[in-house]
Amino acid sequence: MSMAYEEYMRQMVKPMREELVQAGFKELTSPEEVEDFMGSHEGTALVVVNSVCGCAAGLARPAATQAVLRSEKKPDHLVTVFAGQDKEATAKMREYFEGYEPSSPSMALLKGKEVVHFIHRHDIEDHPMEAIMENLLEAIEANC
């Protein structure tokens, strides 16, 4: 790929990344960062697999940020990987989602390394943002 294309893509997805970062999510951009996080975190973690698609922009990111803001209980950690951009980091994170098909966007609520709730793209696409947020809120309230 050309350097111009790579720079264009970095600039294009910058606001998509910042939306979650500004809401308190930590970006994991390399397989090493994912391994370090998964090897050292304790408690609960909400992982958002971010994406450039419309359902990520209009549904997944707003649902994730609003659920975290509105929930009385909070996950101990908020992290995100970006499918299609940080491919190796996303692939490494997906290794921890055993039994779940790769999906972009998606959300996983973890207790330690165990997935206790998973929201797949088909649970996001064509669903109202409020329904996705409620799905995530119920999982956070039950598991955090």
C-alpha cells in the first residue's frame, strides 16, 4: 500500500477512534498491547471492536459510550481494538473470544479472560441504538 493511502486512512478514522477514547476507552493497537492487557487486567472489561461501517458510527459506538455513562456499575476497564485498521491487534483480541465468530463491530464484556456477554454485529445492525444500549446496560449491571 502506498504511504499516501495509509495516511489518508489514518486521518479518516481518527474521529472514529477519538469517539471511544474521549469516552474513556483505551486503544490497543498492537498484539503486544492486547497480550499485556489480557495478561495483567483484573476484574471486568468492556471490549469494543470498532469499525468504519455505518452501524459502528450510528449504533455501536454511541450505545457503548451511553451504556457506560448511564450505568451505575462500571466495568473496571474499557478497551477497544479497531478492525480493519489495527488488524493484528484485533486478531489477537479475537483469540480471547473463543466460541464467538469474528464480528465488526462487536462488544464483549469480560470477567478476567472469560467472555460473559457478547454483542455481535447482527445484534447491532438494524437495531435501535437504545436497544443495543439496554442490552449492554443489562450485561454491565449483572456482571460488574
